[in-house]
Amino acid sequence: MSEAVTLTPEGRLPLESAFNLRDFGGYATADGRCVKRGMLYRSGTMALLTDADAAHLRSLGIKAICDFRRGNERSAEPTRWHGAEVDYFCRDYAESSGLLGEMLKRDGATADDMRQTMIALYRIIPVDHAESYQAMFARIVEGRLPLLINCSAGKDRTGVGAALILAALGVPRSTIVEDYLATNAHADWDWLLGQRNTLMARARLSRAEALEPVLRAEGVYLDTLFATLDEQHGGVDGYLNDVLGVDAAARDAMRGMLLS
């Protein structure tokens, strides 16, 4: 990793054409320690990065990327900035949870319909994407850091992944929600959709109000995730241990590497 990582206080990197790409370290844990900066990054699509952006990301010494997108998403907007030395994880799957585009296929859906659909999605993301989160934690425990996790928007699949990491490190739930909601300040949808002629971009022009709950991070979404884990697994630790294989020893190892 480079000796100095340039960041704003909010974790924003000095990049020209990134989308929702930020460092999600810097948070205090319940035991008074702090998640190190320059070790954990989260992002949306990275297909529009400039050459200078790509060079800056390479300078960070990122050792692993976990790309939570489906194959068609990766083909449409490939991630190309990294070299062969970076451990790049991805997988092909059929589930549509977390895919913003899937929401747009609902003709006549209102904003409340969209919000209820998003709430339902956060109940199934930890099921549909457990394999990806297993791979993510395996790389952390193996010390393949710094790590970057991403999906198309950097909000839902990535948001859950980041929340799970921060929870495993002992960051309080209120702080985890704060990091999740930071997407609303970092994700410039006007800029991103202005680069595209996609279903999403066209929907933003024709039914922006109905689309808003899909594009925004809302606290109720992450609250639904945590409530689901509480109900089905006795809490985040139960899900980490029983579903993802991240036991107490693994969490201790993570904390040793990522907390100061």
C-alpha cells in the first residue's frame, strides 16, 4: 500500500470519473478502536474511470477486488484498471436481488411500490449473495488487503457487504447505517445516467419520482437487513458464523489487521 492515501474527511478519493467510490475506514468501534483508512474501499461501476483515475487506484496497492455484479453487468461495464497481480473475484448467478434495473420492469409502479420492493430485497440479499460475501471475508482473513468491493451502484449488494464487514469489526450499528446513507452524498446519479442511454437513464427522465426509492439509500433498507439477520440467525454474528463461516477467531484476526 502507498504510504499516503489522499482522502477527504468523508473518505472520498480524488478521482474524476468514479461513481460512489470511497474509503469506508475511519469509523470508531464499540471498544474504542478505529477502522484503519486505506484498507477498505467500496464502489459502484468503475467503467468510466479516466487514465489518471486508474493510475491513482493502482497506487493504493489494492490486492483484491470482490465484484458482486452479474456477468451481463460486468460485460456491459467492465472493470479494467487493475493488473493481473490483483485478486479479482466475481461469479455468475441468476438471482436479481440488488439489481436496480430489475425494478424498472414493473409497469406503473409507484414510489411506494418501489420502496416496498427494495425493503423486500434486503431480506433476500444475504441469502442470494452469501457466496460472494463468503469470498469477501475469506480474502480479508487471508490478509489480501487493501480490499475493494463493488457492484453497479455501490449501494445494495455492496452496501450489505460493507455493513457486514463493519459489523464484524465491532462498529456500532448506528455508525454502519451512517456509512450506508453516505451513498446519497457520493452517488451522482445525474452525472452517471447522463453518460448512458439505458433503461435506467430513460426511466429517470420519464418517472423520476417513482424511481427515487431505487436510487437512494434509505435507513429502512438496512434496518430490514439487520432485522432479518436477527430473526433468522440470532443477529449478525450468527449469520457471519453459521452462513459465511466467519467465526470468532476469524473476526479477531480481521480486527488485528484492520483496527488501530
